Amino acid sequence: MFRQLCRTAILTVTWLVLLPCLILLFSAIVPVIPWVRIEAVEVVPNRATWLLLIGCGGIAVGLIAHRRRATAPTRALLATAIATTAAAALVVGRLLALAHDNGIAIDLIASLSTRHFSEHATPDETHVYATPGGEPLSLDIYRPTVAGPTRLSPVIVVVHGGGFVGGDRRISAANMRHYARGGWTVISIDYRLARPGRPTWNLAIRDVHCALAWTVAHARALRLDLDRVALNGASAGGNLAIAAAYTVNTARADPRCGPRLPRIVAVTARVPLIDPAGSWNNPGDLQPVQRSYMTTYIGGPPRAVPERYAALDLRRLLDDSNPPTLILAGVEDPLLPIAAARDFTRRAHAIGARVRLVEFPYSGHDFNTTYHSITNQIITGSVTRFLADATDRRNLAIRR
């Protein structure tokens, strides 16, 4: 009797673990179930290795139970476990192939970690870089760990996401520490966030430029190489990073921030907002959420303030003189569909602009928030390689 109860309990727990995993995996691979797919394309890429391990564990439990006493439930459990394992293997395989195509080595054991990409990392310094309208704006500095006392370090200025209405400079702190360990000085900035009654569509970009001017003003004290300054951003921050990089040569520095703006040699952006009007009209499940962000940030819908939406469209800034740009996007992003990134890349290539798009399969908007996940390993590796190439002095000399 006791053995039967234990067997029933083990099989029940295995079922309860396997079924949600299988639903999530198939919802990511075939994203047709409303709302479930939104959760699936966030969880699956962040936990792909765990899902594969769970599927294998389910097969082991099913085999043991089936060999001891074959029943219809054990056969069904085995079938479910095999389907879960196969689906997870497909996801992991596709991600590993993407890593291989981009020259990134993946540590599969490390990918079992559940550490968030904002955890267990703190900046070395924090400064207030501006106080527009009395509102203090701060930046964090992550110093490079391999820089010598007389060596100038390249710089990454990071602009956080959050729909222009939320988020802060500590998002993805672990990633920023990772780049600092690779020899970069990382400067992560806050900017004015929009709120009801205060759209910041024309203010946030000024804050990014102000932070860049502050960087120039403090370059000597921080031992920064101003010939190797890059911008990095995600989502809303990706929009601001690209816009700031593409307009840095025509914008004027606020003398209260610093003497001038640096030349930007590269920009990397994860799931950036590219076409605000198109985003407003996207008929997806998250349309109300995105429209709320746009209304707060821009001050109304496209029909009310069309000139603002046009001004914020990154496609109008495309030029063959823009710095090399890396865009990382999820193929199944329900908030900012990848079609906009593909269109942007196609237009860039048509005029000879240097834009590279890396597409992540089975991935939504926040597909790399687990620090050691395969997806985040690909992102940190791709960004490191891209920026190293863009800031290589031989390549800089050629572009000049």
C-alpha cells in the first residue's frame, strides 16, 4: 500500500512538472495561444536548458515506473516526457546553432543558473550628472578590472529600458559588470521618465546627450579613451541609444553638462523601438500596453501629434555615415514585432549603412533576463565581439 502511494505521488508530481513545461515549449514553438505565448517566449529562452533537463528527468521517471508495472498512465507519461524533451532539445539546438553562427562558446552547465541579469553586481561609483528642472539624474560607473594605471579604457554608455516610463540604471547590472571585467568602463545612466502630463519625447534624448557630454568632461579623471565610445540600450533605451548615436554629430552639447559630445564609434541595441507609429498600430495582444507607453511618452496618439511620431522614427536617421549598429531581437516579440527591425536593417543595407541584425528564435521581449542563460551568453558575447571589432584602432583608422 505504501509503495503504491509513493508511486502514485511520484507520477503525479512528475505530471504536474512536465505538463506546464510542455505547454510553454509548444506555445513558444507554435505561438498561437493568446497570452500563454507571451509568457512562453519569455520563459522558454531564459530556461531552455532547465526545460531540457526536466524532460530528461521525466523520461527517467517514466521508464522506471513503466518497467516495474506498465500501465496506460505510464505510457502517457513517457510520451509526454519524450515530447517535452524533444521540444526543449529543438529550442536548445536552435539557440546553440545561433551561438555557433556568431562565434560564441556556450557554457551549458552555467546556463542552469537562475541568477537574474540585474543581480549581484554593484557599481564602483555613482554621480549626479545633471539636474534639469531640479530633478537629479544619476549615472553609475563600472570600472574595468583589467585596465592598467596608465591605460585608457574604451567606454560603453548604457541606456536602460522600461517603456520610457519606468526602469532605472541598475537594470542588467550583472551584464555591465561583465563588460567591465572585459576591459570596458561602463557608464549606465538614468534619464527623465515620462509621466501623465509630462511627455519626455524631446527630453530623454537630451539627457542621453548630456550624459555623453559629462563623459567627455570627466574623461581625464576616469581615464577614458574618447576615440572609443559606444552606446548600448534595450527597448526604450535601444531607441534612445540609436537616436543619440545617429545625431551626436549634429546635436549641440549643453555647456552645463560638458564641453562637447564624443564621436560614437558603435551602437548596440536589444529589441529597440524603431517605428513608434507602427508600434501604436500593432494589433497584437499587448497593444493596450504599448499604446499606454506611447501616450505617456509622446503625449498622445499619432493622429493627435503626428509630427512627434515622425520625429522619433529611427528610419529617418538612417545614413551611410552612421556608426556600425548591432540589433538583437526576438523573433516572437509581442511588444515590438521583429518586422520593424528587419525593415530597418533592409533600408540600412540599401543605402550602405552598417547595421547587423541577430534574430533569436522562440524569443519574446525579455528573452535574456537570466544572466547565464544561453540567450544572454549569446548577447554578451555578440556585443563584446561587435564592440571589440568596431573599436579596434585599425578599423577606426580605415573608417576615418
